Amino acid sequence: MNGQYRALWLNKADDLEVIDQRYLPFAKNICVLKTAHDICEAIKDMTVRGAGVIGNVAAFGVFLAAREFEGDKTQIKQAAIKIRESRPTAVNLMWAVDRMLHVVEHADDVIAACKAEAIAIADKDVLRTQKIGQIGCDIIEDIMVDKKINQFNILTHCNAGWLAIVDSGSALAPIYEAQKRGINIHVWVDETRPRNQGASLTSWELLDAGIQHTIIPDNTGGHLVQQGLVDMVITGADRVALNGDAANKIGTYLKALAAKDNDVPFYIALPINTFDFDCKNGVQDIEIEQRSEDEVHMMRGLDNKGNVQTIRITPEHSKTANYGFDVTPARLITGLITEAGVIAPNQEAIRQLQPSCST
Ligand code: MRU
């Protein structure tokens, strides 16, 4: 990865362009967002998704609001609050909007200052993900030496690549770095029902990068770790509490349980702005988004003529439950891979990162 993998950018007119993730892997469509309302809709309907990118898009949304309301601070703040409330679990969204609100409060030329800050937030994320890649890959190399293996099998859940955090991701960053270092790596990709971020997005990224991978149904991970076919499990996170409990895409917790039961290391990779220093206990306090029943009832794919179709896979009158995330307790996490190093999942270690979160 060389810094060209961005899921969002400003065009010449200073509108925000994003890769519309709803159409991947079948089409790479670009969506143009011009107003704060466009931003809210794009986050809610998952045109854009993934904790880091949601934060970036939200920051640019405050810039678009500043432009739309010609620098009127009251109107910009009202729009920013709506953006902040567009999804509940990924804390990067709140972090980014709060940073932008600080700029709105203190700047004289609000439009220019908001644009500069949104760009700075995204640029900083690039550096964070590069560092996470290097630190995570060092762990991969250590495990390979310890186990005396020359191929590394890693399992990931959901999508935490460059589509989710510019521009090499969190969980996928060590994998991209491993490829750069010439490590023979193979990725087990959980399909990640119901929206299939693994099957549709992670596989698309890995294929594009030429990295060996195999898509597996979500229920397969336990069997693989039991059979010694997984050397490490790694996922991203949407919010990590002060006690080290980590919210990530629904199903992550089950992977962590299987890893623990089989002595397989389970790592969470995250930039420091994914910590919620105000949340003392993740399992108890992190709000879990509940999404539309239709995401469980319906599946999207290509028919035999190559057209995208959405079909129903459930009986018409059955109910579904669609929790977007679960929380993996700290006791199941081997370590938190951040741009500041590998952190133990406990309050003492995490507290020390708090000063770096505002830079
Ligand atoms: O609901 P999504 O697709 O926005 O879910 C968020 C995620 O992409 C994952 O939970 C991911 O592993 C963490 S984001 C880097």
C-alpha cells in the first residue's frame, strides 16, 4: 500500500467524493456529497462505513455545513450535532465531530479552518494506520519465529481495511505490511453476515492487492482454530472502553472465545481515536446499534445474467434481530495494536494513551 488507497477525497469543487460501498464488489461507484444532510444519509445508509472512514466523512460533513451556512456558527453546530447522531457505536464519529466543533468555536475563518482540520484528521489517520501495520507485522514475524512456520494463517472478521480506515486500515494494515515484507500470508475472511463486509469488501481489497485469502461462512472460525489452521485472529474495533472491552462487528466475540479456548492469539488493531476514555465498562455501557430487519431477511448478489438482484431468504412473517455489534471482554484480548505500540487491555495501560488522543 502506498498512500493511494483512499475511500474519500475532495473534488475540484470542494464537494466530498466517496466510494459507494453498497455496490462493492460488483461495481466501484463514486458518490458526491455536497451538504451536511448528504453526509448524514451516507453514514446512515452505509454508503460509507467503518469506524475510521465514518469519522473522516463526518469531519468533512462539518466543513460542508460551514460552507452551506456561510460560516454561521449556530447553524453549523446544529448540523454537526445531527451528523454526530447518525450512528451510535463507532466512537471515531463523535471524536471527529467534537474536534470539528472545537475548530468552529475558535476559528475566525470557519470555512477555511474546517476544511484544513478535516484534511488534517484524514492525513493523520494515514500515518496511524501505517504505524499499526508495522507494529502488527512485527508480532506476525515473532509468532512465525516462535512456531517455526513459513506460512502465516490469519483470520479476520468484517472489514477493517482501507475502505474502513484510510489508507491501509487497522486489522488489514499488518497484513498489507506482511505482503510488503515478503511474508507468505493467507487470510481467512469471515463473510460477516448480515451485510457481508468480509465477503464483499475485505475479499475485494485483498484480491486487488494480490493477497491469498479464503472466504468462510461466519460459523467456520471455531473449527479452523481448533484444527490449528489459524495462527492469529485480528479484527478492528468501533469503540474500546477504558477497561479494554472492545466493540466490533457482531460475531467478533465468538471468534475471541474460540481463540481463547485454543490458545490462539486474538488481537484488536485500532487507532487511538477509537478509544472511549469516558466509557469505563464496555460490556455494560457501549451502545449497540440495532439495524433494519431487512438486512437479515434479504441477500444481494449477481444473477446468472450478471445483474445485481436482492432476494428474500426468510419466511415472510418471521421476525429477525439485527444487532450491528458485540463487545469482546478484555480478558479474551491478547493485546491492542495501536500506533503507539501494543497495549494491554486494561485501564492502567489505556489511560496513558489519553494525552495522545487530542493530537
Ligand atoms: O457497520 P460497519 O460496517 O460500519 O462496521 C464497522 C466495521 O467496519 C467493523 O466493525 C470493523 O471491524 C471496525 S472499523 C475499522
